[in-house]
Amino acid sequence: MTGDTSQDTRPARLREALGALAPVALDVIDDSHRHRNHPGAADGRGHFRVRIVSEQFEGLNRIKRHQLVFSLVDELMKTDIHALQIDAKTPSEVE
């Protein structure tokens, strides 16, 4: 991670961090524009939605999947992300 907190690079850094899960599908949606006046985002951190499909979620319940995702984006939560909505599935769940 570069430490660059410009809005243009945040989705790319989020994708890079989640690449550790070897996703077969990954969508990163920046919803920050919908929360411009949100008091919690006053420090410039953004709101994101992530849809990720990975075999590494096999055998994990929803909470464990979210914990795994959050463990990978921990530093970004401190610098770039105010809110993160996660939709984490296995390949068999989307077929």
C-alpha cells in the first residue's frame, strides 16, 4: 500500500488487498458520493461495497468470511475506508 489516500486510487488498493483471496470474481463499488455529508466520513474516508467470489470462503460462515476480508483491508480501514459492505460467496454459491 502506498499511503496515497486520493479517492481515485482507493478502489485499486482495495482490489489489490483482496487479491490475496485469489478471487474468481471481484467488484468494488465506490458509494462515497452517496455519503458526502455523512459525519463519519468527514475525515475523507470512503464508503465501499465489495462483491467477492473466492474458493477460500468454502466452509466458512458469513462472519468468518467477513473477518477474513477485514483482516486483509485492516490498514485501509484506518486510512481510506469508513464503511465496507461485503457480499462474500464461494464459486458454488453463484453457479
